[in-house]
Amino acid sequence: MWGKTPYTPPYNGLKRIRAGAQAGPLDSEDQKALVPALKGCGNQARRLEEILAEVLPVKNDSSWDKVKKAFQSLSKDKEVQDLLNDLDRYLLNFTFHSTSSAITVGPQPAPVQQTITIPKKRDPYFVDWTDILREIERNLSDYGRAAIAGIGGVE
């Protein structure tokens, strides 16, 4: 499989993205954030390519070389996993930037007018607060203070 398909290192695509980031239409703040991230991503991709070149068998490898590379690949497993995790994080950041820069803020929709329904029949459990408010007002004028206790709306 590896010998038949030409392998294009991932950092070639990163070079194109970096060139686009340096050329615009990104503003300087986006460039400050993206260009170092692209360089870091390119470094991770190059290191991954180096490891793959070390451990993947090629067509003319002897059986002994293939066995050696197989064992060598086991020692590189953690490093490869770390590199892939780093590349995933870069991908998430690039995806976030790509989608967030594509979002345009347009005019806000008109606010929805809220309506309420007032019942037509008088609620038999409604507590008229007129007497209570008069008593509070009298206590405030006589004593300068009033205490209110109980559950609101329940007599």
C-alpha cells in the first residue's frame, strides 16, 4: 500500500495554509495566532513523517529489517500517539478559527412582544392586599418600620 500510493507529507498542505495566512485576508491578530500554530503543526507532522519513515517497511526490506522495524515501531507508539493528539488539538483550533471567521453577525431579529392572558373571572383565592398595604403604611408612619412575615400571596 505505501509503495504504490505517492505519499504527500502533511506539512505541504500546512505550507499552503501558512502562505494564505500570511497573505491575508486575515487581520494581524489572526496572523499572530495562526502562523505559530501552523509552524507547530508542521513540526509535529514532520516528526510523525520521520517516525513513519523509520518504522514502516518498504518494498526491498529484508525479513530481518521488517522484524526490526516492527519492534522499533513498538517503542515509538507513545510518541506517535502524543503527536496525533497534538495534531488533533491543532485541527480543533483551526476548525474553530475557520468556522468562527465565517460567521457573520447580521441585524438582530426584532424582539418578540410578550403577551399575557388575564383571566376574565375573578379568582376566588386571590388575596386583596389593600388592607395589608394600609397596615404596613400606618406602621411605617407611626413607628418608622414594619415587619412582614409569611408566604407571599397566602393569607
